[in-house]
Amino acid sequence: MRSYEWLTLNRQIKMTNKPFCQAPENNKHPIIEVLTTVFSTNKHIIEIGSGTGQHGVFFAQHLPHLIWQTSDLPINHSGINQWLDDCSLTNIKKPITIDLNEEWSFPDNTLQVDGIFTANTLHIIDPSLVTKFFEGIARHLKQGANVCIYGPFKYQGKFTSESNANFDVWLKDINKEYGIRNIEDILSFASSANLTLINDYSMPANNQLLFFKKTR
């Protein structure tokens, strides 16, 4: 085997030792361009639904002024911890469990959270959990905190692209309760949680990044 072939194989083997998703690799750069601005004065962010942990590691690396707290269901903690163990960053924390079906429970060191980030989550949970997501924000996030939500949305009931329409069909084949949400519903839920939309950023691949601030 030639040396470059061995290096390629070795890299692939190492990647299989921890979970990997292509989507975070594709969108992490455009997202961090926004987060660098909107989280510039934040100190403690909780990521809802950290998935593999790829986003958290990348964002913590590029936002060294803040603490990035990962969270997910326990089944995903092992994979997230593998990414954290490999990154040697001091400003990203081991995952805590946040189950939208239950009351959020934070360890003492996350009581001063002043921001929330979530990516590609609202379309892969039941509508009742979308409501509970905003109810959790209303209960636990302090006035002046920032919230960033990344993913695809419909506007006035219409998809922003054919690919999003096809994606919605694919999601509903998995679970009829899944699907791309109407932005009007999201804004209504946000308003009930005392969130004001500051900006709706258009992102690559027909996604959006919604930036809210908690007004009270």
C-alpha cells in the first residue's frame, strides 16, 4: 500500500471512532459568521440537541470568550464526549440531559446561562415538543438573553425551495409528526416566550438562522 493510501485509510478509521455527520461540516462556517456577532457579549450558551458534538467543538473553538454547554438525550452523550475529549478545549462542557418532554434541569454551573443555540432540531421533533422548547426558554432564560435557531422554515405555508419540499416529504415518511415548520407558528411561540425576532438570516442550502432576544 502506498503511503498516501495508508494515510487516507488511517484518517477514515479514526473518523469511525466517533460519530460524524456531514451537515454540521457543511454549515458550520456560515453559522459561525453570524454567531461571532450575535454572541459577542454572551458568556454562557446552552446548545439544545448537540447531536454528534461537531458544532459545539467548532463554535467553542471560535468563541473562546464564552462557555459552550452541550446537551442532548443520554443516548448521544457518549459520541459528544468523544468529540470533546479530542478537542482539548476548556470552554466546552460535557453534555447535560435536556429532554423536552421533561422539566429542564441545569447543574449549578449553568444557572447563569445567557443564550441558547439549536440547529436542525425543530423539524425532527413532534409539534408538541416545539411548544415545550419555547416554554423552557420562557422559564429558564433571563431577560436580555439571545436565542439562535438554525434550520429550514416555510413562509406563508410555502416552502422556500423544491429541495425543502422534498425534504419535508422524506421527514414525514419517517414520522408523520415531523416536518418543516411554518415561520409564523415559530414567531407566535417565540412571542409567548417573550422573545423578539431581531434578524432572520438567510443561510446556504435554503436554511435560515433566526436570532431572537428575550425582552422580559
